[in-house]
Amino acid sequence: MARTQIDLLKGSILKVMIAFAIPFLVSNIFQQLYNTVDTIIVGYNLGDASLAAIGASGPLYNLLVGLALGIGSGMSIVLGRNYGAGDQERLKSSVAATLIIGTIVTIALMILSRLTIMPLLRLLETPLEIMDEAYSYIAVITSFVGVMMAFNVFSGILRSIGDSVMPLIFLAISALANIGLDLLFIKSFKMGIRGAAIATIIAQGLSAVLCLIYIFKKCPFLIPAKKHFAFDKELYADLVSQGVSMGLMNSLVNLGSLVMQYAINTLGYLAIAGYLAGKKLFFFTVMPLVAMCSSLSAFVAQNKGADQGFRIRKAVKYANLISITWAAFVIVFAHYAAPVLVRLLTGSEDMTVITYGVRFIRLVTPFYLVLGPLFNLRYALQSLGRKVIPLVSSIIELIGKVIFTFWIFPFTGYPGIILCEPAIWCIMFVQLFFAFYSDPYVKAHRHEQQYTRTM
């Protein structure tokens, strides 16, 4: 076992989960820096209109990122189960199949995105004054979606074996490179918003290359031979169903956000800029929740492979307690710090921009008390191999966003859009709570957990 790997199958459940989650958290911070740095540098150097252009193209970007991340994470669950079961040959075959599937998905995404970008921007009624900039930004990103997919696949492979440290290091290097490239392309070369997109692609490419080099040098047991590329119907079906399930789950969530963007666009570009600032703060403040559920996902996958259900039940309990504690802190902090953070993030002094951003974050944060446990239950079910139930929760979210956008927003305006997601989170939490604790595998290990407390 490499020094950066953490053994998720033995020892204190709470300690190994936190140790595995911390690199995830820092990785999420650097991942978010890609877009946030673009937002800050664009806002300070190009103005509110260019900032709004990134906001208008944001849901399209998140749709692609969510799909790539979901597919990579979904397939890594299968790898984690094989690793936990100690099946080296099956693990190598899984890596080989993951590379093939990732390549096919990349080609399909590139073709699909190139055909749909401009029609989608028009369908969402993107304001004409920012249409060209929004298109130039997202067009560059989608042209090189393979770079994004490569890092998510390679980092997913490493995390499946308990290594969340090295993907963090590579992401940190690329995030720092992204800052330098943003300043170079936007300030020095005067490339505008297109320069921010090019900087993001180059930086992400760097992280993918570093990840691949590390796998070859330090994790030779992951490298498949020619025989491992042989088609295995059962394995491919497992990887595709798991990857597509999680990718589709993320996509449905982001598709709902795309629908909501239609409503936001009708409020004008200053509202778009303010909403973007609120969303950026949202993404930063939920990162500990995302890190915890990501850690839990890897933990559940490996322990399911090793048939240690009692550890899974305890892990979910600990993850929920940690998530609720973080939520309580954010509720207080965000209420008082929101105005300063929105100004800092956007570089704007326009009160419309600031007001929209502050209202978003103050109304949403109290519902983090539900959001954290929701994440944990959904990812735990996914890692147990329950592909349909988490997908149903995403369908609920999509339907809810459509209802709010077209039937509630016209009467409530901006507050209705803000409260849309929190209201849906409450419904999803109830569904996932009952689904997890009534799951046959989880129920079968309930008494085993009680027994281990007496040992």
C-alpha cells in the first residue's frame, strides 16, 4: 500500500473517514477555484456584463462537469468494490474497461455539446448583450471536454483504492497554474472571457497528465495488460450502469439548474451576476458536505466489497453528525458575512448585484441541515449498488425545478427561485432516509452493529 493510501477496511471508522475526507475537501476547494478565479478576475477586469456571461453559461458548464464527474465517480465505485474484495485481476480489468468507456463518452459529449450550445443559450433567453461572450466561453470548454473527463477518470481510479491525497496535490498544482494563466491571458494578452476558458482547459490538462504519470510510476498494480482489455459483458454492464446512473443523477440536477437559469435570465444581466455570486458562495460553503459524502462513497464501496455492513451503518451515522455540525456553523457565518463576500467575489459595487447575491445565500444556508444528510444517504445507496433510488431523487429534483420555474416563479419572483432547491431537498431527504434504512443489506447488519458495541 502506498503511503498516500488510507485503509478504509480497518481501524476507527470516524478517523479514517475524516482522514480520507480532508484531501477531498481541499480538492473540492481547488476544483471550485477554477471557476471562482475566472469569476473574480473577469469581474474585476472585464466588468459586470462579462461576469454575467460566465453566469449565463454556468449551468451548461456544470452540466458537463457533473456528467463527467458522475461517470468517473460511478465507475470508481465498481473499482472500489473489487479492490475491497482483494480481486487484483478484476481490478485491472475494471481499469481497462473504465478507460475505454471514458473515451467513448468523451467523443459523444464533444459531438453533442458542439451541436447544442448556441440553441440552448437562445432557448434560455440569454440576454443579447452577453450572448457572444457566453458562447465564446462555453464553446472552448466543450471543445476540450476530454481533458475534464480524463482527470475525473484518473483521480477516480486513485480514490477507489483509498488515495485521495495525490489527486489533491495535482489539482492544487493545476489550480495555481490556472490563476497565473488567467492573469496572463486576460490582463496581459487581452483575450477577454475566452482567455479564462483556455486557461481552465490548460490547467485541467496539467492535472490529468500528472495523475496519469503517478499511476504508472507508483501504482503499477492498477496498470492493465493486454488481456485485461478483453470484453467482459458483466463487467462492462456493471461499470456502464453505475457510471451512467451517477452521471445521469448529476446531470438531472444540473439540467434542473439549467431550467432555472431561464427564469434568472429574464431578470436581466445584473441579476444574473448577483445570482452567480450567491451560487459561488453556495458551492464553497457546501464543499465540506460534498467532501464527506465523497469519502463516505469510497468507504461504503470498499466495505461492501469486503461485506462489512456494520461499518457502513456507523459510517453513515458519523457522516450525518459531521454534516449537521458544519451546517450549523455556516448558517451563522453566512448571515453576517454574505455582503462582504459577495462584494469580494464580484468586484461590483452595484447594489442590485450585491442584493441578489446576499438574499440567495441567506435564504439557502438554513437548509444545509437537510442537504448534508441527503448527500450522505444518496451516495451511500449508490455505493451499495442501488442505482435506481438515487436516480429517482434526482428526477424529483428536476421535476420540482421545472414546477418552480414555470408555475411558481411568475408569482413569487426571485425568492421563489431561491427557495426552490431547499424545498425539494426536504422531499428528497425523506425519500432517501426511508430507502436507506429499509434497504435489505443495511437492515441485515443492524443487529451485527449492536453486537459489536459490546465487544
